[in-house]
Amino acid sequence: MQNILVVMADQLSALALGCYRNAAVKSPNIDRLADEGVLFDAAYSSSPLCTPARYAFMTGQNISACGGYDNAAYLPATMPTFAHYLRLMGYRTCLSGKMHFVGPDQLHGFEDRLTTDIYPADFGWVPDWHNPHERIDLWYHNMSSVKQAGVAAITNQLAYDDEVGTQAMRAIYDHARSEDSRPLCLVASFIHPHDPYATRQQYWDLYEDVDIPLPAVPRPARQDAHNARLEKVIALDAVELSEQEIINARRAYYGNVSYVDEWLGRLRTTLDECGLADNTTIIFTSDHGDMLGEFGLWYKMSFREWSNRIPLIVHQPGRFEPRRVSAPVAQVDVLPTLVDIAAESTGGERPEPIDPLHGRSLVALCDGDATNDPDACVSEYLAEGTAAPMLMIRRGQYKYISCSTDPEQLFDLEQDPNELENLVSHPLLEDFRKEAAAYWDSAALQQTVIRDQDRRRAVHAALRLGRYQGWDFNPARDASGEYTRSHMDLTRFDITSRFPRPTPFKPKFK
């Protein structure tokens, strides 16, 4: 039976990894996984923001369909996720780490959840498309992460990921010594290398003699419309940045990439120790990327490559030969891929989709068969930094960006990887324009999003009055059943809690 380990980073751009041709970053464990597995060269976030990206990842639906508009978007308990499908197929499903679920259901199909989330589960972070140009200082990004970049022994994020990684390792050990015969699907979801750009000394020192380049594209004198809005969202002009501060922020970010890379190595070592390496499929990915100073911008929320392009590696050496896949794919493709991998493993039938899925299984591409593949994917953005729906279509080598309030954009990523030349007269432009118009009714969706924002703000205001009942997940723990207790058969418990099992013996009592 094939176990599944999904390792998810947060705000990790594909362009910040060695296996995606970044010569400065030290990511040996991720690079090794890519060398042994299937690397998707053009994988994209289905929406370059934490919660929306994760809802698309979990549900296989684009965010305009599942309602995952922003970082305070509500995911109903009736919305099926890959955790539900895999449970129907006989898997035990387990989450360690961040998934940024919003609402009272904090499991969404996971049988076990080992940690709380690092971010709130309520409606506190709702954007306001009535006043899109006003900053919400309470939770909008600012430039403190860049100005204060450097070394820290501990941060909120480091404390969290230390727990996420430790609990994920424990889950693998527990599965190996468990008497539960079901295969395991474990998601280990780390917050790094998400800002703040603060890393431990050992990871900072990894880059002591490394030439960390400045952004390839400095801040232009005139930004496009969306980039100009993002400058205000992150309060870019509230500070002045030196070149050294930019390099420091990139160095700390790269240090935290190495920190996540180390956790991947530890998890793989744990699989080896438990004899599970040969029957565990590993998927490595991220929710979105980070601009890291490109075009003068930081963090995410952009369809530009550094923000929207993510790593995606599928590792099952006994099944898939190592290869690089050039076809554009997105997070909505993960659910059908996991269902196919699980069905191959269990020999069971695939459950019929409960809701329509917008992704396709990537198993054929992993096999090197692109015969019927659409060679395309989409990404949507419906949160702060805009007041109208934004759509990206990646088809072949071209990226098209559409928003009713902005001039459209078309880039040839093969000839122009830094996205400097907007092909305003390209013959393909009209085809993309028609495809975007047919994709959604932008004006109607805009009103749907605004109504949803208004509803969530009103509910949040009411729930903050009187006794507050939070939705944040509290991991359950019953210490009376852990380690050694007097109600247990001590010998049997010592045997069943050990892996590998010790050699049986028959004592002779006098």
C-alpha cells in the first residue's frame, strides 16, 4: 500500500530553489528529491495568497467556485477535500502544521490534526472592496520584515515550524509502529520561508561567502496598475531601503529555505528508519512565492513569476522515472493526482467527484505522456490589492493577465522570463481576451465577492461582542494513554511502541 507524504512550504518561490536553477540557494534535500522525481517546471499557485491557494489545493476547485476569495474566506464543512476522498479510499489522513482554514471546522477531512494553526481561524482579515485604496494597518503587510531582516534565535514562526516538523516525524514513527493497517496520508505544512525574514544563525552562516544577487528587475520608474496598488498595500514608500538591506532580506529568506530543506531531509530520514521510504509517495510544493524585491515588490499577491510560480515535485521512484515537465499546472491539479495515486495503490475504485473539479490528474504527465494535456492552467486573485477579479492564464510559453480595471498584459516567458515586455500587439492577444471573457462574468463575480465581504465583516463584528468563542484549533491530547501507565500491560506496550519490533522470546518463570 502506498503511503503519501505531502510537504508544503509557505511563500516559497520556485525561483528560490537550486533545482529551479537558482545558483545561490542551498537546498540539497529538495534538489535530491527533484533529481529522483518528477519536477514541474511551470507550476503555479491557483491564487497567490495563503488561504485561497490552500483552498484550491485542498478542494481541486478554483477559488471563484469554492469561495476561497481571501485570507478570511470561509470553507464550509460540506466542501469535499482530498482528505475526504482519501478517507473514502481507506486512508488515514493527518495534518501537521498550517492550512489556514477559516470557520469552526478545522479538520476538513483530516482524521488527525497534530498542531494548531499559526494564523487566525476567524473573519478578522476581510478585505474591503468598497475602499480598495485604504490600508488596513492592523493586518496588511508593511516593510518591517525587510528593514529588520537578519538573525534570530527564535521567532513565532520558528517556534511553530519546530513543532510542525517534530510532530510530523512523530506521526511517521507512530504509523510505523501502529497496528492500524490503513495507509497514511500525512501533510506536513511549514510556515517558512514566509516573512519575517529572520533566520537562525546556522542558516544565516550558510550564506556567508555566497554572492546573493540583487533583484534582476529593480523597481521601475512607472509600475503597471496592479504593481502600483501593491506598493501601497505593503507601504513600500514608508521606508527607504538600501541595497544591503535588500540583500539581507534575501539572505535571511534563503536561510529559511535551507531550514525547510533540512526538515524535508529529516522527514525522509524518518521514512528510511521506519522502512517506509519505498512505499511512500512524496509531494513537495508551496502555496505561493515571494517577490523578494523584484520590481521593487515584496511578499505575494502578484501574478508575476516570483510571486505566483511554485515548486511541485512528485516523487515515487518505483513508479515514475525522473523527468522535468514543461506543461503549466496548478494547485487544483493536486486533488485528482492524489486520488489517482491512491487508486493505483489500493486497487480500489476512484470515488465520483462530489463537486466539479477544475484540475486534472498529473499522473499522465508524470509518466511522460502529454498527449491529451491542455498545456495550460489558470490563477485567480480576489483579495486585497485589487477591487475587481483578476485572472491569469498560462498557456504554453505565454502568460496573459486580465482585470477589468487594468490594461491587459501578455508575456512570452520563453523569450522574456523577467516579464519586461508587454506584447500589446501580439496576434494571440485577441484569443486570450475572448478566453478571459468566456471564463467568468467579472462584474457579477465582483458583486458576489463584495457581498461576501460585507457578510463576513458583519458576522465578525457581532461575534466580537460579549463572550468570544474562537474557532482556532486546539489539539487534543490524552496523556493518560501515553508512555507508561499502570493500567497497561507493560511488556506488550513496550513491544508495540517499538520499531522495528524486538525479537520475541519466551521467559521461564520459576
